[in-house]
Amino acid sequence: MIHKNVDQAKKASSCSSKTPQNDADKQRMEMEAMIKDNLARIKHKIFVLSGKGGVGKSSVSANLAATLAKKGYKTGLMDVDVHGPSIAQMFNITELLDIAPDTKQLLPKRINENLTVVSVQALMQDKDQAVIWRGPAKTGIIKQFVGSVAWGNLDFLVIDAPPGTGDEPLTVVQTIPDARGIIVTTPQEVALADVRKSISFCKTVKMETLGIIENMAGYTCPHCNKHIDLFKSGGGEKTAKAQGLNFLGSIPFDTRVVESGDDGVPVMMYEAPGPFKDAFEKVVENILKQLEV
């Protein structure tokens, strides 16, 4: 069941503790069957993660999903950042998700012919409402996003997780065992130190890692055209080589990415020629080559 607010979640949790064990087992088995059925209809699952916040992970997820959809692939984007969801804003999702009258499944928000999106933000009446949930509640909502959403047949499901290696990433890995990871970082050492923890996480849970993306790698001044390394450069590639991972590419900082995110239309959804678009296209090509798509 999808809860509308924190009070309802608490009440449901209280009631569930009184549910007979056989009923709880039945509900668990039903959810597992729904998850298995949905995942069987999704060819590729890409899990975008990062060791720390502020590296542009969500913008990478949004633009990756937008690019795949633009190339003609049926793509779903699932935002499992429970406490700080931003995908809804990036796609201008302002209304609550609908429920299919026949199956009672949640209907993901359709952005265009090839792209659908689900975010916890689209379940809240008040977008500024804080989600104050402990581990079990977060685990439950992520499993519902996988099993209780009418994703249909997809070529790709892109999963945007919160930073770190806590409940949400672990639940994704356990729920979607064939997901492949993409790690996003910025070039400076303070970010790379946390990225190495994400790499360790992937190795510990035995999740295949497609590679590392170095985001905000540089900026070209619009006045003098001089290239500026905002956060140094090359750190992502060096880390990838040191850890035996693929380096998927460097993406420059572009103010249009910020503007498009605020406007609710990811920059890769429209024609925006320039260094960012060229670099991002190469990153996507490198991903598709690994998946042999």
C-alpha cells in the first residue's frame, strides 16, 4: 500500500504488527511475485549511485533516461531518493500518480512516448513535506516502486539512488539482483574518497559495475572561452584505472543543465548543441557498447 503521509505510514505499521504471521507471509509472497513479474519485462536495469551528495547524480540519471528514450528505447526512471527526491522537479511532475482501475497498480508519469517516471515526490500532497521514515518503511516503498508500478515492457530502467551506501542502495541491490551500477563523481579528492566507498559497496554486494562518470569536469568561460577546471580534472579516470573499472567519460559543467533542471526539462531532451551534449552522448555510447545494445 502506498501511504499518502507519515501519519498513515505509522498507523499502517502499527496495524501490521498485529497482522497474523500467515497473512504477513502471504502479502510478502504476493509482493515478491509482482516484483519478479515486473523485472522479467525489463531488459536492462541501470543503478546510478554516488559516494556523496552534490556530484550531480540525479541530473546524470535524468539526462541518461532522457537520452535513452530519445534514441527510441522504452525507458523507465525510478527515483528512490526517499528523503531528497529531485527527479520530479527535473521533469516538472506536479500531480500525484494515478492508479490503474483494473490492476490497482500505480501508473508511472508519462513524459513522452518512450519515457515514464516514478518518484516518491509524486506521492506527496505537499512537495515540501519531510519524509521521516526509518529503514523498514524505506525498504517497503522501494519494493513497491518495483512491484506495484505498472512499468510494462521496458528496454531500460534507470534507478536514481540517494548518496551513500545505506538502506536504499542495499534494498535496490537485493530487490533487483541483476542491476548494473554506474558511479558518478566529481574530480576532486574529497569526492573520490567517497567514490571509493561506493566501489567497495558494489564489490561487496557483487553488483556488476559498468563504470565511472566524472561530472562537472570543467567549465568554458562564455566571455573569454578559457577552460577552467572547477574541481581539478582527471580524478575520475585515474580512480577507474586504479580500481580496474571502465571510465565512461568526463562531462563538463554547463549552466544550461542547472536551468533545465529548474525548468523541468532535462537538457538532453531538446537540441542543445555544445560540449555538454557531445560529452554526454559519448558517455551513453560507452554504456550501450558494454550492454551490447
